[in-house]
Amino acid sequence: MPPNGSSNQAPVIAAYNLAKTFGNTVALRDVSFEVRAGEIFGLLGPNGAGKTTTVRLLACLYEPTGGSGRVLGLDITDAGNAERIRERIGLLTESPGLYDRLNALEYLDFFGDLYGMAAADRRASAERLLKMLGIWERRTDRLARYSKGMKQKIAVARTLIHDPQVIFLDEPTSGLDPESAKVVRDYVLELKADKQRTFVLCTHNLAEAERLCDRIALINQGRVVALGTADELRARLAGGKERLCKLHVRERAAEMAEVVRRFAAVHPEVTGVEQAGDVITYSTTDAQKLNPLIIQTVVAAGGQIVALNQDEQSLENVYLELMHDSREAD
Ligand SMILES: Nc1ncnc2c1ncn2[C@@H]1O[C@H](COP(=O)(O)OP(=O)(O)OP(=O)(O)O)[C@@H](O)[C@H]1O
Ligand SMILES: [Mg+2]
């Protein structure tokens, strides 16, 4: 039984109980997930969680100490597959070695050549990527003279030069200004939508994970501690937890706040009723059941309701809580 998802389609990327130790350091204990074609799968977790190690194992830069994995149908534990896998993927990893003495065009040309691309295709692909990333004007500068963000852009271009089917992006927008980060994110979404490219994306940026990733694995101390869509992760935390509700009334707010207080007196799941201006706030552990009753009660008392809002659990809260829980469990 696959660890997640019910698709009949074979996963494009799969990790099964992957583990990796370096000497005495346990980098990865147990990481499993499957990624389907055209999916953007996020790895989210604190420093040292094992995100980069996971990606490097799948890209055949390291051999796992335990577990297995497949990329494009090829077994990553079979050393004979390493080259075939590397040819067909793009890997943006932390601090990629750049050849400082080359300029951007020479550098991309070098990698395009390694991937067996024809000269004209290499040139066309490099031009398109450099223009998109806003460094075409600097194409003949040596990389040694590039700023940090420009180096990151070149690393992104190198990852995508051969239009790979499977793309591993380890913190792709790290060091990029907001506009450039958006260009990269938009391009990722375009590659997914137009070409069904499949991604694993490591990030610390929760907003980025939420915007780009179809599903997210939260990783902590070498383990997957939660896996699902951002909505599923939020729902998982919301169950039984208090949610803050805001009831906006048109007039007689103080009187309606008293109505809600009386309701709360006989419904212990409703607490902390407050009123400020036209807004009455309260907390509840069962908004699904109680909010309709509160609305009925207020309307029956002659109140006019403008809006009722429930706070959205942010992915950041989910992240912080799950990380906290998984540390306590250890
Ligand atoms: N080559 C290596 N040699 C020894 N230990 C390593 C090596 N690579 C990673 N580790 C250790 O493995 C653990 C996981 O590291 P990894 O780089 O995978 O974390 P990460 O989730 O990518 O963190 P970050 O968010 O800081 O990039 C850390 O304890 C790290 O020190
Ligand atoms: Mg990392």
C-alpha cells in the first residue's frame, strides 16, 4: 500500500523509508512519500531536518543507508541507474559549485552540452532563461563578479537548461528579491501546467509552500511528521481546537453581545465573548455546530447580522504546532 494517495498511476518520484547516516550523524531516519506526474511536492521543515539529504538521495548524489526510492521508474539504490536518473532530472541544490571563470552563457552552454543538447538548442534555452531571470544583459560577465542573487539565478537556469521531466528545487528562491522570486515561482507553475513537469521543492517559506505545493511533507529530525495538502494540514490541527469567531452586527451590538453571553452560559464550548464597536468576538471548539445556533439566537432577538467570520488557521500555526508536537513525542 503506498504511503499516501490512491492514484493508480505509478508515482514519478517515490521514497520508501529512506534513511541516511553520515558517520555518527543520523541525517534521515524514515522518510516516505510518493509524487505523481505534474505534482509539486513540498518538503518543509527546520534547519537540519533532512530536506536536502532527501533530495540528494533521490538525485543519486548519496546512497541511502536504508530504505529505497524510485525516480521515473528507476531504482535509486541501483548504482547502475545513477547516471540515467541524473540525465533526466534537474537538481538545484544548496551552494551549487559555479565555475567562476566562466561567464553565464559559457556556463549554461557547458551544462547543456553535458546533457547532450545540440548547440543551437543550448543557446536558445540559455537565452530564454537568462532573459526570464533578468540577467541577459550580464551574460558575458564572469560568474565571479555576480551578486549572490544573480548566482542563485544562474543555478536555477542551470537546473532547467535541458528542460528535465523531474525537477528538484532546494530552496529555489533563497537570496532572490521578491520580484525575482515571483518570476521563479511563476515559471515553476508554468512548467507544471504546460508540461506536466514534476517537482520536489524544499523551502522554509511557508507562503511559498502554500502557493506552489499541491502537497506538503513536514519533516523534522529526519522523519515525516505530517503529510497532506495545506488545507488538510490545517484541518488536522483545527479539529477540537479553539477558533476565534467574529460576528459583525448592524446595530445594538452591546445588546446582542449580551444575547451571545447568555448563549455561552449554557454552551460551555463557547467562551470569551467580547464586544468592540459593531463586532462581537468569541471562541469556540465546535464552530460547525454552534455558529448556526448563535446566528439563529441573535436573529431571534432582533439582531441584524452583517457577517460572521472564522479565523483561518495559518499554515505557519500548523507548522509551528506540528513541529512542537513532534519534538515532544521524541
Ligand atoms: N555531508 C554530510 N555529512 C555529515 N552530516 C551531514 C551531511 N549532510 C547533512 N548532514 C547532517 O544531516 C542532517 C540533515 O541535514 P540536511 O542538510 O538534510 O537538513 P536540511 O533540512 O536541508 O536543513 P536546512 O534547512 O538547514 O537546509 C543535519 O544534522 C546535518 O548536519
Ligand atoms: Mg537544506
